[in-house]
Amino acid sequence: MAYPLQLSSPGLAFESSKTRTRKKAHHFQTLCCSSFQHPNLQEKPDNEVILLERYGNGTAKRYTLDDAVQLQGFLEKNGSENHSFEDSRLSEAGLSWLPDIVKDFILPAGFPGSVSDDYLQYMVLQFPTNITGWICHTLVTSSLLKAVGAGSFTGTAAAASAAAIRWVSKDGIGALGRLFIGGRFGDLFDDDPKQWRMYADFIGSAGSIFDLTTQVYPAYFLPLASLGNLTKAVARGLKDPSFRVIQNHFAVSGNLGEVAAKEEVWEVGAQLLGLALGILILDTPGLVKSYPLLTSTWMSMRLLHLWLRYQSLSVLRFDTINLKRARILIKSHVLQSRVLGCVDCNQDENILSWETFTRPRIIFGVPLEEMIGGERSVAKIKMLLKLYAKEKHFLVVNQQKTDFEVLVSFKFHAGGSYEYVCFAQRVADLLVT
């Protein structure tokens, strides 16, 4: 999970949700809080504390100036009174012994403050419930395969059990994809559900190719089918949370349950009709026996499916501002002196573009070490604090040989982020030109 990071110095405080190191591209969500005095981080007489970073997992990092005017960073644990309630809840739930990397993987960012009080208890009970359900699924699969003829040539139930093991193993390997997506990329979907729902269909299409090749290489059924299931499971890991965000967007009256139920009606109706048409296509003389004809038919239907998916996502009108839509609003305002409405802004949004690869890149909630590029220059840090003493943000341009990043962090009571995105985008445009 991305722990909240709070930076404070005399006269300022700001907090952002991110991990302490940024080895890869990350999305940052800013959360504001008030200034504080850290009870366990007392200043030493000979040291001057100029900045304090505090994380949601109870750790804190302070930057001090020693007698030699050298900047030093000290990481200390259990330094936050505000998070004692979180620590006690983790201890009561028996999760305090888990490594941080495991907690990051299985719990939402900002836990427990980002979820309801009954979340953890429900998930702990839901886990063995799902285990028993899949055990039943495995046992039933053996009976189903035996009923449709698996093992009929040998006349034994062992063949059906072996076939069931292969089939369930295929499903198990595929489930690893959903595990990876949910644990590693759970914070992506709220910001841009349209993009990830579209990507899910692209990845799912690639997974179906592995399924098609099992007919050509039946001896490699298990590895090919497992790869297909793994790829499609990754797609499902992207699809399900993205669509839940979309469903929540539909439920403007707080009727999320009814919206989800009616969506099931639409989906099941389409499923029944699609299965019926698929059976009719399979009954076409020569289709099943001709592998090239089968693959060309699948390719045609898949391309039609992807086009329809893109069209359906294009009609969505989100009234929130993510970084994509913020860029569109800013460019329209700067270049054309007009403010786009919700409909026009969503129409101009490119569903397929990935914000990580958009240039110039704007990153929010960056800690001190990243803003100064890992340098320990006291003069540079003091200049940064003095320069933005009266502002509600910090903004640093990380310019490299071929590209650069605009790093932004918000102070306490900074308000909405749109004006800072506008400022950062304007700075980036000026540097490009």
C-alpha cells in the first residue's frame, strides 16, 4: 500500500500518498493535513531540524543540519501518535507480524483510514470461504469431465481425475494474473477506468490466441491453456475493478446495488444470445474442420468486439478531473481562451494513451530527496524552502538530457490541484518551446 507521506517545516505541512522510494513511475494522490509536532522526534541541541517526513506506517524521517552544516536524514519507527489507532487495529487483527511488503500487497492504500471499520474482518472471513468454494469446484470438475466422456476409453475414474487436475491446474496458473494485478496495481483504476477497461480487452484478446493454438498443438495443452488463462486473468484483473468504478459513476442516486443488478441482466442477456449465435456458427459445415476459417472468423469477431468496446467507453462522461482531462482543459484555456464543458472534455480525452508516457510528465507528492535529485546541498534545500515560503506548493523541474519531469508537492490547505496542474503544465510548455 502507498503510505501517506507528510512533510513539515516551520510554517508548512503537506501530505501525499506514495511510497518512500520511486524506482518506477508512480501515480500520486495528495491528501492535506495540519501541522504537527512529532512527539518522538525531538530536536537535538546541536542539530537543526529543517524538514520532517512522516509515513502512514508509523515511520518518520527527519532532515537535520549538523555542526558541519551537512544535511542528514534519520528514519525512525513508531513516531506518530496519529497512527497509533492504525497500529492497534493491525495488532488486534493479527497482522502486525506481516512484512510491510505483504501488507502493501494485500491491503488498500491508506489502510485502515481508507476503508470502513469492518473491511479487514470481512476479508479475513472471506478468504477461507473462497478456499472451500474452490475445493468444491475442483471436485465437481472431475465429475463433469467424467460425464462428458473423459476417461471413457480406459473405463476408470482415474483418467477423469487426471483430466480434472490438468484443467484445475490451468485455472490455478491463470489466477496468478489476477493476484498480481490486484496486489501490484490496485491504485490505477480510480483515476482512469476507461483506459484500463480498454487495455483489459486488448490483453484478453492476446490470451485467446493461446487457446486457439491448443488445437494445433494438443500435446502442449497444459502450458498453452495455462498461458491463455494467465493472460486472460490479467485482463480480468484490469476489467473488474475498472468496471466497478464505472458502475459507481452510473449510480448517481447511491443505488450502486441496483445498477450492478441491472447490469447483470444486460450481460446475461448478451451472453445467452452470444452463445446461441456461437453455436450456430460452429454448426456451419466445414468451419470446425478448417482451422484457418475458424481463426479468421474469430479474428473478425474480435476486431468487431474491440471496436464496439471502444465506442461504448467513448460515450462515458466523467465529471471528475484526472491528469488527462486536466491537460485538455489547460491547453484549451491557454491556446483557445475557452473552458471546455464535461461533454467536450471527455470527447477530447484519448482513451488509449497512458499518462505515464505522456510528455511532459507531471508527478505529484514527491518527497524531499526526490525533489532535489538525491543531492545533499543545504543551500539548494534552503533556497527551495525560501522560494516557496509563501506559496501553497513546491515545484521543481527535473530536467534530463532528452526529457524532464515536473515534480509538484502540495502544502497544507492547498485546496484543489487543478491550478497547480495548470501551473506545472504551463512551466513544462515554456521549457519545451
